[in-house]
Amino acid sequence: MHIHKKVDIAVLDSFVTKFANRYIAQRSETQFDYASMSIGTLFGETGYNTDKLQEIIKQNATPYDKMREMRLEPLVLNDIYRSDLGELLMTYYFEEKLAEGERYIIPLKNISFRERAELPGRGLDAIGYKRIGEDKIEILLGEAKVSAEKKSPPAVVDSTKDSIYHTQKGHHENLNVVIRRLSDYVRRLNATDASMLGYAIINIHNNTINKYSITYGCTLIRDYSCVNEANDFGKMKTQVAEFEPNKIHFSILSFENKTIKETVDLFYKKVQELIEG
């Protein structure tokens, strides 16, 4: 069953602080345990402090926005904090906001391991999975967009070449692309998560359609000044039949009391405040 849902978000200090902390945690995430660095290594033998290293990594792995620091507004395409807040909210929605039994596991966050902190990642914004019954895997292919455009639906939903509609339609019509995306992704996972997605890869490759399904996860960030629940889903609602037998799960996350710009500015300010301690 396709899902189209609008969720209102009150932009309170508690909300901004919560997601600023999550962002810092994801940007400074490591694939090693700091405690293990002190055992039998040059680092430990020479008495270096892992707490100091952790502090340096946290401060330097988190993007610094020169434009905002000069009290200027970044161009939308270069606004990494705007883009990252959208991706952060999308992964939170699919991992934690859904009811028990409906949630997905998103084992690797793009925010954590993209090539450069100050540039958006390439490809899908999120890849996740959940187990259905004894022998079926449901794959989540996630796309997040942020738009304050007054037009409804905004162009990022179904007009531009990189819109949610065109991106997800490309996945639906070319499973080889999906296999390539999953194959690259799975290499970076632990054995537990890799075994689940590996099972899906083999079944997609073999066209064993009763063993897997795909959910096209879509998240559009809006605010009270531009959101239009009736029209903002665009072709992802009016043309759902094009994506069957798979399904669409489209969430509009709308700020109730702040504009997107105001919210992103608050988010950036809080992140910088927290990393400075």
C-alpha cells in the first residue's frame, strides 16, 4: 500500500539541539574504537590522549560555513547544512518515527562517510532494509529534498532531472542500477547488515520477486509558508501505478513556526555552539 503523509514539526530549541547533536555524532562517527588505540600501538606507547583526538576530529569533521559566518546566505545548491538537515530528518523518520514493525534499518549514513564534509553526497540519500516474515527483504531507497518554492508541487518533486520522481522512476525501470548501488553500499557494512542486503542483491539479480520488494522512500522538507498538502506529492501520488508492484512512502515534513531558512540557520548555529563546547 502506498503511503503519503504530512508531519508537522514544531521548531523548538529542543528540536534544534536534538538534531544538532545527532549531526555532530554522525559527522564524527569512526569505524574504530577510541579505547583500542591505546593498546599496543604507537599512539598508546607515546602517551597521546584519545580524548584530545576525539575533540579534534569532532571539530574538523563538521562543516564550517564561511557564508553564514559572514552573515550571508549560501546558494541553495551549495548549502550543505540545508541539504544535510533534510537527509538527517529523512533517516530519523524512516528509522525511528514510524511505528514498531514498520521501521527500517539504515546501517550507514551518507552524512558520516561522504568524500568531503562541505559537499553533498552523490547517489541515494539513504539505503535501508527490513525483514518481512521468514524469507523476504524489503529495501528502502531514500531520496530527500528541501524546498521553499511557492509552486506546488515544487520542481524538486517531479520537474527537474534530479527530482524525486525522475530519480525513483529510474530505479524502478532499471534494476541493474539498483544492484550497482546496493553492491557498492554493502561492501562497507558489517556482516549482519551485509548478509541482509546481500540476500536482497541475489534475489533482485535472479528476479526472485517473491523474496524481495522495494519501497521508494521520499521525504520533502517544507514549512508553513509554502507547504500544500493537496499538491506537494505531485506525480509521486497521482502516478503511483507506475511504481507498482513496489510501493511509495512519501513524507512531507513541514516546519510549523519557522521558515526553512530560519530553521537551517538555527541548526547551523547550534552545531557550531556544541562543537566549540
